[in-house]
Amino acid sequence: ADPEPLEAANKATAHMYIVNPLKNLKGSLNKLFSTHPPIEERIAALEKM
């Protein structure tokens, strides 16, 4: 394990991590490239049905 925090995350390599390196990147820029809404939003939409 690398004790140094990750300075920049890349969506192309995010699948190789045990934890999501992009999780803390909340904001409009991250949402712009997202292909699916966050799980919290999906669950909320299902609960409204």
C-alpha cells in the first residue's frame, strides 16, 4: 500500500483500484463525464416509484 494520497485520479484506471479513487470528486465536472447517476440518486428515484 502506498502511504501517499492519490493526487489525481483517472477514469480510465479507476477500475483497477479496490476503492473508488473518484469518490471524493463531487461536482459538476465529475458529473459531466459520468455515465450513470450516483447510487444514492438511483435509490431515491426507485423509492419515489
